[in-house]
Amino acid sequence: MIAIILTVITAVEVAVFYIPALHPVLPPVLLILSAAKFALVVMFFMHLKFDSKVFSGVFLAGLAIATFMVSALFLLYHWLPAVEAKL
């Protein structure tokens, strides 16, 4: 059942990419769909849904650190140079 849901989400991602009217909102839509797929894979294939909450906490802590690092690097390399160029 999970494989079917993941396949449907992937098909929606591909379809969204090829619909020209959705190009302005493409990144947020793809990020949301990817996050949904990620959550399903983590919950069911990594068995975190049925394991101890400690394992979920350890996983989420690592995920939070990774999210912070990606956001910080994006800010550092993409947003700040644009701000400096305007000054």
C-alpha cells in the first residue's frame, strides 16, 4: 500500500513539472510532495512509526541539524551576496 502511495506522489511530482501553469509555484509544491514522501519512507520503511520515541527523537534531532545547516548555507551563499551587491 505504501509503495502505491509513493508511486502516486512521484507521478504527481512529474505531472506538476510538466504543467506550465504551475511553474511559478513549482518549488514549494515539489518540496511539499517530497516532504510527504520522506515522511512516509521514514515512518514505514525505517519503522520509526512503531519504534520507541527515543529513536524518533534522535532521528528528528539529526534532521533539524541538517535543515538548519542547509538553510544557513543557502542564506550564506545565495541571499547575503545579493544583499551586499545592492549596498
